[in-house]
Amino acid sequence: MPLIDVKVRNAKPGARPVRLWDSGGLYLEVSPAGGKLWRFKYRFQGKEKLLALGKWGAVSHDRIRARPWMIRNPAAGS
């Protein structure tokens, strides 16, 4: 289920980083200090990789959702 803006704004930091999953490996990580960072989790050649896409609020949600698609299909992003 995709994240909605209200859920992201109301996310509170915990003792450990909190992950709010969006879809397709995309999630928002809320750090214990309160920072919110978009991350993309994927596999390449059988190994798990993690990519930071930007801070919440600095980059729009629609643009963030398009980035993993461009990573999976690099020819389409040109």
C-alpha cells in the first residue's frame, strides 16, 4: 500500500530507525534523531543493495516514486 503524506508527517522517531514502506522496495526511514530519508532497497547479482534518494520534503513523492523505475530501466530514463 502506498504511503500517504499524512502518515509520513505524523511519523515519530523511535529508539531505532523506523521504516515506512511504500511499494517496490521504496521506503521512508525515520532516524532516531528525527530525520526522514527516502531509500530504495533492491538486489543486484544476488546481493542486497540500498540507495538513498533524498530527504523527505526536499524531493516530491511523485519524483521519488519515478526514480526506482529509472534505476530498473536505465534506457527509459534518458
